[in-house]
Amino acid sequence: MGPVDPAEVHAAEALHDRLVQRALAMEGTCSGEHGVGYGKSGYLEAEHGPAALGMMRAVKAAIDPLDLMNPGKVLPAP
């Protein structure tokens, strides 16, 4: 069963955002042990900057031109 109380969901999302922002402010990372998932992909630009994200997208396009491997998961279109 998923979350049912919108206030609890909002509080959890706010906590998640504060936790990631604090980690980045302390020169940490937004990624987890197994990489970046849907919950953290929105923070990649804050951590690495737009130029690095552009480079990541270029490498992904070169290796996977048909976008078959995890399409849109980590590097959604700009």
C-alpha cells in the first residue's frame, strides 16, 4: 500500500529536498549507492552543472543512439 496522507507525502518530499540540498552544500552527492534514480535525477544539474549534463547526454547518445537502455530515466531531455 502506498502513501495515503497527502500531508505526509508533502512532508517526506520536503525532507528529501532538504537532505539533498544539504548534501550538495557540503560538497556531497545527490546519487545513491546504485546510481541516480527518478528521485534524484532532478538534482544532477545542481550537482554537476549544465555543461557536464550536456556531456553526459552526448556520451549516452553515442553509446545508445536509439535510447533503448533506461530511456529517459537518468538524463531526461533538457
